Amino acid sequence: LYLKKYDELEKIHPRYNWHYKDCLTQVQAVMEGIGANTTLENSYNLMQSFIKAIEDGDTQKIESLIASKDSIGALMHKTLLTFKHNLKAVLNGAALTYSNGCLEGFNRKI
């Protein structure tokens, strides 16, 4: 599974959600879910912002998100600490067009 970008969520056509026993759009379902817990909502919003910043190559935004002081879950906090520890590599990965995907795929085969 992957985190779908907020902009790509269905906003118009509701579908029946048997968990809620109601017809909801994808946006409504996400908002209902993350609205139940502030930490979850902060983590979700941070991740959405992080994905957008990486796609845009906005290294200043990435750096500010990594230094975020919002109340987030323990696993998200651990991820941000890892990013902070490897900040130079994270920022270079976002700013540069190079990829080591082929090498990683070859290593996996070995």
C-alpha cells in the first residue's frame, strides 16, 4: 500500500463505506479517520507535505519539515530522526535527478 496524494482523492462521487454505514467520498473518509486523533492528523499532513516537497525538489521545505516540532507518532518521529541524521543525502536526493534504482535492483538480485 502507498499513501495516495490528497489532491488525487475522490472529492465528488461518494461511495458506500460499510465501516461507516454511509456514502462518503475518499476525502470525507480520510478526514473522518485522521480527525479522530491529532497525532495521526499531524503525521498525515506532514507526510503529504513531505511528498509534495520531494516532488517539487523544494529542499528548504524538506529541511523545515524534518525539523518539525508537531506532535507526531513514534514511528514518524523515528523516520524524521533518520532523515535528520542523513540530511545531506536526503536533500541531494530531492534536488538532483540522479537515481541509484538500477544499482539497488541489481543488488537485490545478487
